Amino acid sequence: MALNLTWLTFLPLLTAGIVLLIPSRNKGLIKFISVVGTVITFIMATGLARMYMEAEANPEAATGISRSADVMLREVYIPAATNGLSDELRAKVEAVVPKTTEEYKALEAQEGAIAALETDLGAEGFKAWGEATELTLALDAEQATTLRFVELVPWLKPFNINYFMAVDGLSMPLVWLTALLGVLCLVYSWTIDKGTKAYFVLFLFLETGLIGVFCALDFFLFYVFWEVVLLPMYFLIGIWGGPNRIYAAIKFFIYTLVGSVLMLLAMLVMYFWYEPHTFNMLTLMQLGPEIPLNAQLWLFMGIFIAFAIKVPIFPFHTWLPDAHVEAPTAVSVVLAGVLLKMGGYGLFRIAYPMLNDAATHQGIVYMVAILGVINIVYGAFCALAQTDFKKLVAYSSVSHMGYVLLGMAAMSYTGVNGAVLQMFTHGISSAMLFLVVGVIYDRAHHRDLNDFGGIATQMPWYTGIATVGFFASLGLPGLCGFISEALTFVGAWDGEGLINSDGYTGSSIDSQWMVWVSLLGVVLGAAYILWTIQRVYLGKLQDKYKNFKDVSLRELIALVPLGVLCIVVGVFPQWFILDHIQPSLKVMTDMIRSALPVVGAGG
Amino acid sequence: MPESTAAVELCKLALIILLLPLGAFIIQIFFSKKLPREGDWVSTVAMFVGLCMSLKMLFVDLFSTPTGITVQKWFPAQDSIGKFLLIGDPANPAFRLDFGIQVDNLTIVMLVVVTLVSFLVHLYSMGYMHGEVRYNRFFAFLALFTFSMLGLCITSNILFLFIFWELVGLCSYFLIGFYFEKKSASNASIKAFMTTRIGDLGFFVAILIMAYNAGSLEFDKIFESIANGTWKDKSILALGGICLFIGPIGKSGQFPLHVWLPDAMEGPTPVSALIHAATMVAAGVYMVGRMFPFFVGEGYVTGDWWGSEPLIFVAWIGGFTAIFAASIAFVQTDIKKVLAYSTVSQLGYMMLAIGCGGVAAGLFHLTTHAMFKALLFLGSGSVIHAVHSNEMSKMGGLWKKMKITWLTMGIATFAIAGLPFVLSGFYSKEAVLTTAWAAAKMNPGAYTIPFWMGMVTALMTAFYMFRMFFKTFHGEPKDKKAFDHAHESPWTMTVPLGVLALLTVLCGGFKFINKSDYWFLNRMDSEILAPYTHPASVNATPVVDDPEKHVHPLPFTDGRVHMQSQKQKEFREAYGLGHGTVTYLSMGAFLFGLLGAWFFFGPNSPGSKKDMLAPEAPLGKALKPLNHCLVNLWFVDAFYYAFFLKALHVIKDISYRFDKYVVDGIVNLQGVLCKAISSLVGIVDYEGVDGTVRGIGKTTLSIGKFAKIFQTGKLQQYLYASVFLAVGAIGLTVAIYLWVG
Amino acid sequence: MISTLASSLNNGMNFLASSFFTSFPSLANFLAQEGTEKVQEATEQAGGIGLKHYLVVSGLVFTLGIMVIVMRRNAIAVLMGIELLLNSASLNFVAYSKFLANPIEGQVITVFLIVLAAAEAALALAIILNIFNNTNSIEVAEADSLKG
Amino acid sequence: MPGSEFYGNLMFWIFAIMAVAPGLGILLCKDIVRQAFWLLLSLAGFAGLYFTLEADFLGFTQVVVYIGGILILFLFGVMLTHRMDIPLKDVKGFNLVLPGIIAAGAFLASIFHLIYHTQFKTDGAQETPTTIKEIGEMVMSEYLLPFEVVSVVLLVALVGATYIARRGDEEA
């Protein structure tokens, strides 16, 4: 089983296949196989991450590990792409495909060369040549320097769609987090006994979709995985959910679907209207300047709304509390831990790099920033008003995702790093919180905050871990929450942002009032978390909670790794993760800011 | 600059002191149940070792030269985990944060204070907390607190200071809410954490300003960027200073955000002693002292410290808090509340001192205050332990039963009231007031009122402290039963009291130990003046010894010359002259405070006999409105509760209702809309299209029925009908023919 | 509608009467022996037997035929009525052929008409016999099984 | 001797009356057989009219076919359907008398109105040559198709009539 992205993505699917074969009677075997499947995926993900880190440290050594991009292109892609042609034509095409961008420029320089090529290669041959050249240019471009573990095989040749999977600084942490949460959630849902087989198969299916979304670098493939994720979630919420699950599942499904339709529209527009008809994200990124500004604005809005629904951003967030309240614990852990990151990841991977003129447009920057601030403060206020434990945590997720937007709008190095790290850290802390809610829900079978009290005396270990989780999401220094928040705020305040009113230097969000208000959001965050801790854990123990057992092994396995992760990221952020995601984010930020008339210094 | 081996040695020592409590905390958390005596000795021993090390630093380094040591910096692991945060390429980083350790006079003093008080409190709580339900958890939090407090003292950059600052806040949250079964305790802990968190908001914005403008967050880098003008945006410097001070307002309980400190008395007494008297609240003072050049801003280069707004802001807040808190302390009946408000008042004093430019005076007062306030708290702890109640109404005449506590608390009360020339309290308070006096000379408009506030507070302090002393230990025992079984506390509690009492006396005596005047002030000033006064600063001149103006150059041994600008010169002179008048004034304040307290509350004094202050008595009636204000803590708490909390609840309800009905409403509306449209389409489809089809069917049927009538089967009728048709046809053709024709 | 019927009825009556009586005065003219061709018109105008006379006769016979069919209840009587109708029609044909351009055509058609009448009568009688055999009655009214 | 027209006219009126009057007879008398004989008279009147129109061949065929053939057929019909238990007299019943008169009157009025008002474009009495030759030519030349069709119709009628009548016997 070679260590590459394809195996990583489709291993859960394979496990799901195996689980399907097992008769649904012996639940034990089903659970065991699926957990083993996710554990292997997690080990592979860690291995890949390890290799990615080494590759970061010394790029030269990396070539040995996995075939680099252009080797993959030469040996795998071109033979596959041209296998339809006659042998001598294939040889001719392979010979002619330029190795580097300079070579292509030289070829382009002498006029008539390409026309001559077209004649002697014939239509079929010329089409294959065109696609191969386009890919070489894409892989040679600056964005591709940090791509690793490239998988490139032509998929739907007539439409120039190829199976293009790769991982860089932006997606590696999220892939690893998905694998980790996959293991923890399956272990946690060991007690699911209603339709176990369906539950585990759907979960593995979901995990494949998620890993696929983060690795896909072909827009079409991205969209396919995006929909693959949507389907199991619908069933998981719809069948194993709480009392009002149907409403929540439908609302979730339709909301995301509407968004994905907008994205599909934008994708097709970009495919059909602009010259090199391709779905390949890297070429589309180079395509940016050719799209006129107002077209870019329209496309940007379409894609932005699609991801805004997923993030979720203020006006489109109402599905989140319902989905979370109704979803079973393990599902809402994955939902909060990873699904919300698909939106943020999408904005970073697709919306900003491809449409960077629109992204750096003053109006859009302000819109995104203001939406971020609203998300933070509005989410915090709503969280304060909740009496349902899980809904409170859901709204806290809405509030925390606001930082991602703030960091993104700032588009300074620190801001972007802060935003990406926030996605990772929020994934950990919110996953922990939802597990914490799940543990207490399994015992008390209700989530009314005012009805709890004094759990600390009855379940000390559980309270300890829950406190770590709560204070991580509160943003206490020394835990993961603070690092990303601090970076985001420094980034947002950072003068080297994009544009401000009096010209193109200074902080992107110009007036620092946005940071002041978001800090107010942080204080409110502290308020509702402490209030929750007081209502649930402190105070006198009610007699009906007298016989609660403390945290069981299953719950410990789910909670402890996240707790440790919280502390490790909090104490060693740079060593653990920032060092590795830094270079690719720097490349991406430079590319996006290149759309600026006056390039802000790399502050 | 490569760290000299000596510096690295010193910083390593500091690092060890830092990590000791952390180790104790980890051991306590995980293994306390298995350890004998639930592991309380683990953190106590750790504290003791820490204390010995810091004492070594004190005696070895601080005494080594008249001006102590210069700044020693060391970055433990700058390339690996030490490089805490690095964004952008290392050469020109967008944001860089390294974990560095900085040891200088200020740090050593703080280390000594923190470890000493922490050790004594540990010792004390072994006795006081004996038998509590979460005994091991208490010591774990104490260790964690000490760790974060030490971390705060030795970091070399502002963001790490902020990190440890919040960790300290967290520990105070845990310790205040230790008895979390009591709702009031958990409320108090939340109140403490939230108020400090609001303060931290300002602190964090200041950090953001520094990160952007100064490029780096190291203390020396920030001051250098101000000094050599690389600071990007001068206008924001003042705002930065004020924002930075909002942090200490929250943490050290200054005026607007002081509300949490009295409520923090819900926690166990050792916690109050350690956290809310000696260390945590002092963190704010330490931070202001450490960041003094930033507060002064431009003035630091020109030497004119008394013009900058942030500094004036600090002085004013400090002065006002002092007088404000002292006034409330008059009417408190709970012994710990009195001490809490006295702490707030004394902290106001320290802020006033630093605000007037006397960093050394402020920190000197901080040190002495740490000693006697810790002593006072621990003493009150043993009294409460004996009487099992905080209310002074239950006490009285205890001096017979608790000789040691009475003696030690007596010394502390005299120290804080400012017994002239004998106890440390007098010297540090006198230093603060002289600085204020000198500052009033330098910038009369801004500093005269804070000076007088300080002076009045001196009088009030003496008054309420002796009021507490007399009410607790002298007069008739008010509660017979409580008095009977009151007994002296065990040795673990009384030994710390003795040690602290000894130190309170000793601190005063610095003056005699090595003869040079202002032992403490020289070391602190060297700290503030030497490294940051830019040699090329405007018209800086060397200091010349002038005995009658009490101006003495700092005796640097490493070849540096004590430079100071014109303003500094004037300030030094005013300070020297001020000594005399201020001493007399503060002696007067002490006497008046003592007499007033004795008069009203003394053992057999006229006031207590006739109970002058009773509500019905003439004086009592006159003071009734003032009393009402004081009892209600000047309505600050009530205002906060009514305004902020109510607003919060209202806003949260509005926003959630908005979210539920409007935003969600729209989504559901779309759902409902779709259903309505689809049912409409259904109806149209069924009635319309299908309707017409059925209609056609029906009509043909009815026509058929109608037509049946003619199909009678009778031949003749057919013929009959056809004849008529023929006739009709003929008529028609004729008609048409005529009509056409 | 009724007034036109009434007026056309008395026109018809006085036409018959006038033509009946004018034939006699023409007799008188005749007696006065003017030329034959003049006599031709004279009989024309003067009431000689013209086309209209034959038409009137066939109209009358046709109406009587209808009355017979409608009023008689016996099937065979009905047949007789039909025969009357057919004969009046054939008379018309012959009358027209007499007074129009090609005198023979009308007669040829009448021959065919007579042949058809014969065939029709035979068939009708066979049907009547069949009805009679089935229902033992040849009441026209009773044979209404084809009612709608 | 009075002019030939006189006799022609006279003959016309006699035959006209002979044709019309029996119609009333058929209408009124009850006995079916008498009706038959009235029909006989009417047919004879028609034959006479043909003679006045110099259509002698027709006259003869009328007499032979109509009176000789069809009338006799009618009589057979009457005899065959005659049943002892039902008196030959017509049974009163379905009285369409009044409506019948009205219908006839209306029809008559409209026919006469037409006859009276239309100006027939007559070319005057035509000299009609001996009709039998002419008719034969016409039948054999212009009217060949109708002649053939008529022969087929006769054949069909013949077969049909016998079939229908005989089918009745089988059943019985």
C-alpha cells in the first residue's frame, strides 16, 4: 500500500466497502473494522505529514520520497493522456511538449511555430499537446512550488478534467485533522447500536469525501468531493439525529446545495468563457488577470456565497445551530471540526487566488472584514442567550469562524497565518467541546444548561478535560485558541495589509475599530464560556446527577488526544505547525497581493 | 549581542526558579492522591528552593555593586521551540516572538518578593487549609499561580508578559472559586476573571500598537524604536500608553475596574494574602514600572517625563483610587473587606508614585506593602480561623487570647499607617509622597491634586487601619461564645506571621545596613535611567554631587556616567528639598489618624463609650448620607450591574430573537413560500388543465343526452323532422336570395 | 314566418284557379284561331299546360306522400307513401326534360329511378316480412328498437 | 274539332286529378288493400301524365313496372303479413294526424312559393323525337355507367331481399 494521496483518500471508502460485506448482525466486527480503517488512514496521514515536514526542512531530500510534480506529469500523465493516439503520433507529441515555461515562451515567440505544430500533430494530437503544455505551465508556476505528493492522471479527457490531487501548507493540517477526528469520532460512536452498519459506512464515506475535498486541485474534482461530503451528512443527521432531525437535515442539505449550485455556475463560467478551457485550479489562478473586474466580482460573489454558507457567515448561519442540536455527537464533532473548514479552505484555495482582482477590491475587503466582525460579536451575543448546551457551542463556532474572515480580509502574512491556524485550532477546540457536550448528554439525556449543576464534584476528571476545552476556545494564552486569535488580530491591525481609504498602504481594514469590536467579541466569549462552566460544573450537585459515572475509557480516548493537542499547539505553535504551513501561505499571499497596484511591502 | 556567560548563568537560574513551581504543579495534578499528606509539601519545598535561589541572586548580585546589575538577557532556544512565533522570513519577519529571559534589579526584587510570600503562604495554608475537601487541588493552583507570576516577572517581551498575565488571571479565577459549591464564590471568580479580561482588552490593543509600530515586542527593542524614532506613528503613542494602563487598571484593581477585588475575598484567606495582597495585584505595578519608558514616550528622550499624558493619566487614576478606596474602607465591617480596600488604596499609591516619575519609589512601596499586607491578611486569617467568622462585630478583645497574632498584626498596622522612622511603611510612603511633591513642582497643573490626594489618603489609611485593629483586638468581646473558644493558631500559621513581622521591621532598616542613602532607590533608578537614556539625548549633563540638595550621582562601577537632562536635574533637586516638608506632613497624618481612630474606637475611649458614631447620635446623623454612600461602595457596583449586565442581557436576548425569528424566519419563509407556490401550481394544474378535459367530457355527455331525445326510434318522426328541415332550408335559401338579390 | 306561409298558400290556390279558368278563355281565343306559334305562347301565357303545372302536381303528390307516411301506421302504407314520393320526383324529371334543352336526359334518369324504386320496394318488403316474422306486427311505431 | 291543345290540356287535367286524388284515398281509408288499389289509380295517373309529356316509353314502363310489378309486390306483402287475429283495419294509436297536416301544409306552401316566384328559364316545349331510340342511345352512351350501376343495384337488391326474407324462415 504505497504512501500517496490516492490511497489516503480512498482507504476509508475501501473500509466502508469491507464493512458493507460484513453481515449487520455482528456489530462488534463492524465497529472494529471501521475503527481499524480510520486508524490506518490516520497513520498514513501522520506519515504524509511527517514527510511533508521533512520536505519543508530540506526540499532537495524530498524528491526521494514521492515523485515530484513534473516527474508525475512526464511518466504518468502524458502517456495516459495520449494513449488514444497512434504510436508515432504519441512519440511526436511527447517530444514536443515544452519542459519549462521559458521553453514555451520561446516556442510562442517564433510566430507560426504553434500553427505549424497544429498542422502536423492533427486536431487530436494538438489537443493532447495543448493540455499537457497547460499542465506543465501550471506545475511550473510559482504557486506549485510548495505542492507535494502530486497525483495527476487524466480523468474525463474530452473536457480536459484530470484527477489532480496534491497537498500544500494550507491543506495538510486540515487533512491530518480530518483523519484524527475520524478516528476519535468512530471510537466515540462505539455505543451506536441503531443501524450500526449504515452509520459506520456513511461515516467512512464522509471521511473520504472530506479528505478528497482538501486534496483536490481540480475544480471539478473539488466539486465532486464537495457533493460527496454533503450526502452522508444528510443521512447521518436525518436518521440518527435528535427529535427535530428531519427539519435540520433538510435545511442543512438544501442550504449547502444552493451554495454549491452557485459554485458550479461560477466554475462552468470560468471553464467556458475564458481561453484555456480548464478546470485545473493552478491554471485558473494564472488566468486571474484576464478576467475583467466586474466579471470577477460576479464570480467572486457566487463562490463567496457558496463558501459563506459553509463557513458559516452571518446571514447564512442559521442552519448550523439546528444541524448541531439535532446531529448525534460524533457527527456534530466532524461537522464542527472539519466541515466548517471546507468553507474557509475553499475561500483560501479558490475564491481569493483565482479572482484576486475582486478579492483585493476595496468593497469586497470591507465586506468580508465587516462580516467577520459581525460573525464574532453576533455569534457571541447569540451564544450568551442560549439555554441549550449544544446550541451555545454551535454559536461559539459561528463566533470563532469570524476570526478566519477577519484574518483573511487583512490578507497580511500574519493575518493569513492566523486565519489558517484558527481553522486548525478551532477544529480541535470545538471538537473537544462537542465531545464534552456529548458525554454529559449521554448521561443526563438533556442539554438544558439551567438544569445542570455541581458536575465537578461528581465527575472530576471529566471537568478537568472540559475546562481545558473551554479555556482553549476562550482564547486563554498557553492553549491553542490564543495563538490564532493573537496572530489574527496582529494581522488585522498590521499596517502592511491591502488597501485603505487614503491609498494602497496601511492596514487593509483601515480603521482599527474592527479590531476593537472583535476584541469585545473575545471578552463576550469569555463571558458565555465562564457562565456555562458555572451553570454546568460549579454550584451544588443536584441529586439526580448523583450516580453519574466519571468519564469512561471510550470517552477518554476521544477527549485526551484533543486536550494534549490543545496544549501542544498552545505552547509550541511554531515548532508544531506554523513552520510548515508558513512557506505555502507566503507564496499564496504574495500572489493574491500581486493584484494590488502598489505592492504592500512584505511586512 | 552575544549573551555573556554570566548573563546566561543568571538567566538559567531564573529559568530554574520559573520551572520549579511548574514541576510542582504537574506532580500535584497527576500524582497528588498517591503522595503522603496529598503532596502539599511538594510545592512548599519547590517554593523554598526557589526562595533560596532568588535570595542568592539578591545577596550575590544585587549587593555586588551599588547600582545592582545591568540588564542580562538570554534566549533559551531561539531556533527551535524557543522561537515561539515567526511569521514571514526570519531576516525581515512580519511578526516575531521569542521566549526570552531578562534578569535585572527589578526582576530580582520581584523574584524575591514573589517566592518569599508564596513560600510563607504555602507554609501557612498547610495549617489553614488542613482538612479541606480539595486540599491537593489548592496547592496545585498555588503552584501554577506562582509559576505564572514568576514567568511574568522574568519574560523579556510584552506579549509573553501578557500570556503570563492572563495565566495569573486564570489561577485567580480557580483560587477565588475554590469553594465553588457557594454560588457567591463562583460569581466572584467570574467577576474577577471578566473584569481583568476587560482590562486585558486594552492591554492587548497596546500590544498590537507596539507590534505594528515598533516591529518587535522585546522591551528594549520597543524603547529603542521610540528613542531612535523608528516608531511608525507617533500620534498613536499616547493612545498606546493609555491602553496599556487599562491592563493594570483591571489587574491591580484601580478605580473603574476595582469592583472584583473586594469580592475576591470569597476565596480562602491564604489566596487573598498571596494573590490579592502581595503578588498578582502587584503585577500591574511591575508592568507599569517595566514599561515606564513606553508610558513616558517622547519624554524619555528629552528627559521631560512630566509632560506625557499617559503618565499623568496613571498618576490621576492612582491618586483617585487611593482616596476612593480608603473612603470605602471606613465603613467595612468584614475584616477581609477592610484589608481588600486598603490594598486597592495602597496600589493606588504605587501607581501615583510611578505616575509622578518615581518608578523606584513605587516599587519600593510595592515591596514593603507586599510584606505587611501579606502579614495583615495571614493575621486576619488566623483570627477568622479562631473566631470562625469574618465579621468584626463578632471579634473584640482578642488580644488576650491570641498574643502572637496580636503582636504581629500590631506591627503591620503601625507599618501601613506609617510609624515614622521605625518601620518600612513610613519610608516607602514617604518616598512616594516626596516623588509626588517633586512632580507637583515640575508640572504643577497636572500633579498638585494627586499629591494632596496621596497626603489625605495617608491620614485616612492610619484611621481605618487602627479602627480595624481596635475593633478586632481591643474593647469588650462582643460575642461571648466566639471569644471563649478562640485560641492561638498552630505553629505553621504563626511562624510565617513572625517572619513577615521581622521583615516589615527590617525593610525599614535598609537605611542603616549599608549606610548609603536610598539603597533601594539607587538600584531601581539605575535600572530606569542607565540603559535607556540615550547618550545623545538632548542636553544631557553628568550629575554632580550636591549634598545640601541631596543630589548624588549613581555610583556606577562599570564605567557608565550618570547622565541626566535639565528636567531630571530639577526633579532631583525638588525631590531632595521635598524630603523635609513631606516627612513632617506624613508624621502629622499618622498622628491624626491614630488619635482619630483611638478616639472613636479605642478600648475605653470617650467615642466608644458614648458610641459617637451610632446613627442616632448627632455626629452619626450628620454623617448619615456619607455613610450611606460608603456602604453602597459609591454605587459603582450597582451602576455596573444595572448598566452593563442589564444591557448585556437585553442585547443578547434581542440578537438571539433577531437570529431566531428574522434570519431563521427568512429561511423558513422560503420553505413555506415554496410549499405555497407548489400547492398553488397543483391546484391550477388539477382544476385548470384537468378541469377542462373533464369539462369537455361532461359537455359531450350532456349534448349526447340532449341529442337522445331526437332519436325516438319512430320512423315517422324522423320524416316529420326532415320535412321541417326541408322547409327551413327552402326558407333560408329564399331569405338569402332576397337578401342578396 | 306564418304570414309568408299564408301568402304563398293563396298564391298557389289562385294560380291553380287562374290557370284552370284561363285555359277555358284560351279555349275561346283558340276558337278565334290565331297562328299556332302564337298559340304556343298563348297557351304559355294563356294557361296552356306549362312547366309550372307539372311542378304543382308533383308538389301536391309529394305532400300527399309525406302525409301518408307520417299518418299511416301500417308499414306497407308507408311504403306506398314512398312510392308516391318517388313518382312525383320522376314526374318532375320528365317535366323538366320536356321543357328544357335536351328532352331525353330527364327520361333516362326517370327510367333509372323506376328501376331503383322497384329494387327499393322489394327490399323494403323483405325487411317488413322479417320484422313481421320477428315481432308479429308491422306497426311502424313498435319497430323503434333503434331508439337512442 | 277544337284545337289539339284543348285535348292536350284536357288530358293533362284528367291525369293530374287521377294522380293527386288517390293520395287522399290512401290517406283516409282504413283497409290496407283498398289503399293498394288507390295507389294503383295514382300510378296510372302518372303514366298518363307521362304520355301528355310525350314520354311514351316512360309511360309504358311506368305501367308495366310500377303497376305490374311493384303494386303486385305490395299486395303479396299485405297478404303475407296479414294475420287472422288482427283485423285488417288500421288500429288507431300513434296519432300524428294534426302535426302531419301542419307539416304537409308548411311543405306545400314553401314548394308553391318557390314555384310561383322562380322564373323557370324554359325553352318552351321541345319536339321530342321517338323516345325509345333516343333513350337507348343515351343509356348506352352517356349514361352507360349509371346503367351498369343500376344493374348491380338490382342484383344486390334481389339477393338481399331473398336472403332477408328467407333468413326469417330458418329461424322459425
